[in-house]
Amino acid sequence: KNAELMAFSQYPRPADTPQNNSDLPDLQDIKVMGYSLRNWDYRYTLWLGFNPRSFQVNVSDVHGGELYMLADDPGQDKNIYSDLDHSIVMKKMDALP
Amino acid sequence: REKRNVLFIIADDLRASLGCYDDALAKSPNIDQLASRSQVFLNAYAQQAVCAPSRTSMLTSRRPDTTRLYDFNSYWRVHSGNYTTLPQHFKSKGYYTMSVGKVFHPGIASNHTDDYPYSWSIPAYHPSSFRFEKQKMCKGDDGQLHANLLCAVNVTEQPGGTLPDLESTDEAVRLLKSRVGDGAFFLAVGFHKPHIPFRIPQEYLSLYPLDKMTLAPDPDVPELLPPVAYNPWTDVRQREDVQKLNVSFPYGPIPKDFQLRIRQHYYAAVSYMDAQVGRLLSTLDALGLTDSTMVVFTSDHGWSLGEHGEWAKYSNFDVATRVPLIMFVPGVTAAYSRAGGPTFPFIDVFSQPEHSFTNAKVIRNTVELVDVFPTVSYMAGLPAPEHCPDVSLQVELCTEGRNLVHTFQHKERG
């Protein structure tokens, strides 16, 4: 296996809590974008502030986070984001394209 | 390199619930048979778990932040950039390109034309019976017709005596017959199932008796899930039979007996779609096209079958983003067929329900749907697009994925 190979996904939300258009918000209603990176070992997701007019994300505006270690938690049920040393992850993410 | 035809099959909302992905419950003998001659990517992921953004991303090989399509409401050529699509690339190289069913997301997202004429040599075909899909077509216990989620039907009683995926398969078979000996083709076939509503032939339910069905192993909303990550599956809630359950918004839950029935219907829809794949593949055999046609099978994204208390795509969970990805390349993933011997005989799941196969080759490393464009292009005999620069809004042909050709040539390390 090549543990460095990653897959990226993203999902938009109109608000921090579930509401009627949370599943499929129109572009102008998007306030938050959840960016995920995943590999063999984990899925890491940051829900960040998003501006639908400029298509810009605000990396310092964190609305939520998820981290699942897949060896122990393949179903992604135990979110250990709050246990994480975020400075290490942010350093890694800075190195991504 | 010789040019191969391409049969590109895309299912709608199909998670990796297939026999060839080690799902012990799923009965998918025709797709499993395809996998037995193919390279199977076990860890393939969509870029966004909803139809239009995912399909546009895959077919342009650009991520949603480059297509700038996160909903259903814009056409990438005018909204972000005039990006070349996978079928357009083949068309520009002399292929005859055809679209049947749901390949691009219909409507504004593909300019109300399925991106014709850029992508296709002829206008895209859509099954006429699809217009009934969201109408009251499902007979309830009261004998009346309802717009239900669970909608197993007697096909002979449906308008025209057919269903959309049956019609699409008929049309695809007709197009394949028309292309024999007539130059290279790229035929994309988009099946509508297992997308909701589960309007499927009722006989497929018998493959999944309710007493054999189980709930999701983790049917509750995880305690530490941030609320922003949860989706309230509003499309499921809108169906008449679900409304009657009076499920609380946004967290549910759905009653357990109904959860079992949703899972039963989803799997039955998978088997129904598998049968249509079998009809397509056996047609390749019958027409002598198997040795000259690359077959790609995938989905736009997955679907949560109750995991995390969700019944939908619309999330970043693996059950919503992971997809099947299978590539058959004649002479590469399998030897050319023996003279006269079929490679993909149709397997009737009702008469051979326990049929099993072993995948020809599996790739465990992580791949993405943006990788499909360069990989299919190269394996079919065309040049793969170059990797995109950091900002590619003005670049018509490039990829934000990887060309996975090396996975066909070398074993995975480790």
C-alpha cells in the first residue's frame, strides 16, 4: 500500500446545524464547506467558512472537525478530532497542493 | 497503441454494495463477472456526494472547487471554464460518442442538452418512462397509488409496461448493434437505480427476504459528530410512506422495521440494475465486440443505508463518497476471448443466486473519480490529458486526477 495516496472530497452546508436545505444548499446559501482528506489510515475533515461569491474558503473560520482512525473505527463513529494536535495536521495540509 | 471502444456504465447512488466488493448480502452476479475479468479499485472515492457536482467533476476531471458547481444550478462552460469532457475528448479523436440515460446530470447542470453537441455525436437518449418516476406510481395497502419511497411494482402495470432502466438498456443494445463494424465508439449508459424512489420490478424483493436483512451496524447519530456534518435526508422524508412515519426532524430515527425494508429495497434495486448491466455485457459478446471494447463501471457516489442515522448521500462519510470502480481492458485485464466462447454470458440472478467469482485484480490504494478521465483515455488508446496547473480556469483540457495506467502494469507494493 501507499499510505501517502489521498482522496479528497467536499460538501457544502448552509448553516452549522441541520435545516431543510442542509442536504443540497443553493450556491448563494452556502456558508460552510467541509473538506475531507482520506487515506488508508484516517479520514480528516474540516468544516470551514466559505464565501459563495468569491469561492474562497476561510481556513481560520473552523465550524467543526472530524477525525476517524480507520483501523480501530472503520465505520467512522468515534470522532477523535478534539484529541488531536492540530498544529501537526495544519502543517501537513499546508504542504498539500 | 490500438484504439478500443468504450462502454462507460454509471449507476446512480450505488455504494460498494456488490459481491465483488465483499458484500455478502448483495446479489450482483453480472457485475461480479465483469470484475472477474477486470481491475477492481477497492478504495475509489467521489469528490462530492451528490449527483450533478460529482458527475461534472468526474466527466471534466476537475474538482468541485474548479467546476464551481456545488449544487444543480449552473453549467460549467459558462459558470467556471470551458472544460473539455471525457466524451468530448473521445469525440475530438474521431470516436462516435453516445449517451443513454443519466450520464450528465440533466437540466441546467448540462445546459438542458446533456452537453450536446460538445460531448456527443447524437442527442442524448432519455427513457420516456422516467417522467413517471416521482409521481404516484406505487400501489399501497389501501389499493391506491402513492408517491412512496418503497415502490416495488408489477412492471406490466406501469405506463408503457416498462421502467426507465429497462428502456435505457433496450436503447443501448440498439445503439451497440448499430455500431458493429462502423468505427470506434464511446457509449455511456447511465442507470437511474439504485437512486430513490425504489421503483423496481417487484420480483427482485424475493432475493432479499426481510428475515435475512439486518440493520446498519451503527444506526445512531455519533455522539461527537459536529451538527454541521449531519444531513437530514429531506428527500427521503418527502416520500408519502415516510411521511406517515412521523419521523422527527432532523435526527429521526426511522422505525427499525421500516429501516429493514429500506435496506431490502436498496439491495433489490442493485440486483435489478445488475441485470441490466448483464444485458449490456452479453450484447457485447453477441456482437463480437468484447475483444475491442473497454468497459468501465462506476457510480456517482454512495448512499448511507442507515449508518450514522442517515439515509442519503449529502455527506463526507465513506458510505456516501466511496464508489465501485471497475475497468475491463481486453488483452490487459483479461485474455482475449476464446473463439466462440462468451466472456460475459448473462447470469439470471433468480436461477443462479449463489453464483460467485473472484476479482481478476484488485487495487487497494486510494483513487478518485477525477482519475477516471486520464485513465480511461490512456487505456482506450488516446493521449491522457496533462495535469492541470494550480489555476486552470482558462485551460480547456487538463486533469486534476492521476493517470492510473501504472496500476495496470505493476503490482501494488506492500
